[in-house]
Amino acid sequence: MKKTYQKFQNTVWDFYQKQGRQTLPWRKTKNPYKIWVSEIMLQQTQVTRVIEKYTSFLKKFPTMQSLAEASQSEVLKEWVGLGYNRRALFLKKGAEFVMRDLKGKFPKEVLDLQKIPGIGHYTARAIATFAFNQKHSFVETNVRTVFFNHFFKDTKQVSDIEILELVEKTLPEENFREWYYAIMDYGSFLKKEGKGMNTRSKYYAKQSKFEGSDRQIRATVVRHLTQNGKTSFDDILKLPFEEERIEVQIQKLLDEGMIFLKKGFLSLDETD
């Protein structure tokens, strides 16, 4: 098997040298805050959409302190267009936690990173790898694609545990940061070639359509508030969806602390 793993490594490195995306902006930094921002943005969002937003977001909030001190509405305004707005709030709450509870010092160890609100198993290991070049095993969609194609071509219902065992066995002896860049670029390429194979994952679930969904209602409400500021509850109900469905999603947004209701008006900031 050692020869098989070596051949696999050579294939990945060779692809990266020839077609790697070394110019991606988040690969030009080792700043853990900036890498954290990129990891949250890249969740369920295409790289091409993230690049522009990543640059503008960091221009607006260049440091963790500036993000922690920003209003919720300022953060959400910068996030518009990326979707899954809760990710923006996770970032802000995480920045507040680091500044308040950790005295502004970003942790290096995975277990400490996972104490930050919004940072889970994968994100903690990704930050530790890309910011500090630590050796960790983790799986995301492009990593799955690569291992499906090379080790599980005829297997269905593949678990992440099975993939993680191979990720661990095929890690190089050093340069872990570049290795994961290479794996992810190779996985992205395979997807474009029609070799995604993610239906082989034990956790595969077809994503529901956005048009007409509850996600679209939530996104529309938040976008309306970022563009128009404080708005009456009655005016929000005039958005082009069924009133009852809007009310349900507004209640969920209120429960999550995404929006606030005061004296019949909705806003993105509690103090409005």
C-alpha cells in the first residue's frame, strides 16, 4: 500500500504544480483571523463568489477587533450576496469572544479554537493547518471528491471515518498547508470534470431549491433590512411571499437574534 499512497501523493502534487490556484487571496496570508473569515465564507459558497466578498469584507473589518466592535447591521450589509447569513453572525460573535474572553489573542490549538462560537471540528483544523501549518486530518467536499475517485470508485455509502483513515495515511511528512491546498484544488478540478461522486457519501443529501424556499424568505427579509434599515412589521409582510410563511421565518430570525423587533419595527440592530 505504501507505493499506492506514494503514487497518490505524486498525482496530487503534480496537479498542484501545474494547475494549482496559488493566487487565491486567502492563500497569501498566514493571519488566522483572515483565514477564519475565508473558511466561513467558503462554506457552501463557490470560490468565485467568495473572492470579491472576502476582499471587501476585510477592507471593512481588517482586524478581529474591528469586526467585534462593528454593529450587526454593518456586518450583514457586507455579507449580502453570500447567503446563509448566520455565518456572518457566527463570525461576529466569535470575534467578540476572542476579544473579550481571550484578550484578543487568537488560539493555536484545535481544542481551544473549538471553544470559539461558530468554529467546529473542520474549521478548527483548517485554521490550525492553514495559519500554523499544523498536522491534522480533516474532510470537506473537495477532499471527499479526491478520495472517492482514487480509493472508493466502486463503493457506496462511504463514511467520513473511512476517508479520514486514508487522509491520515496519505499526509506528507511536512508542508501540510500546501498539501491541503493541493488536495482541494484537485478535488475542485475533478468536480468540473464531472467526477464529483459525492453521491457515494454516506451523508449525501440533495440540496433543496432556493427559489420559493424558506431560505429565500429569510434572505429576502435580511436583505430588505440591510437596504432600507428599520422597517415596520406590516411593511415586511408585503414582501412577495405568503404572509403566514413570512411570519414564521420572522419569528425564527427573532429567536436566532438575527433581527430585532421593537415597537412594531424590525431592524438588524438591537439598539435601533
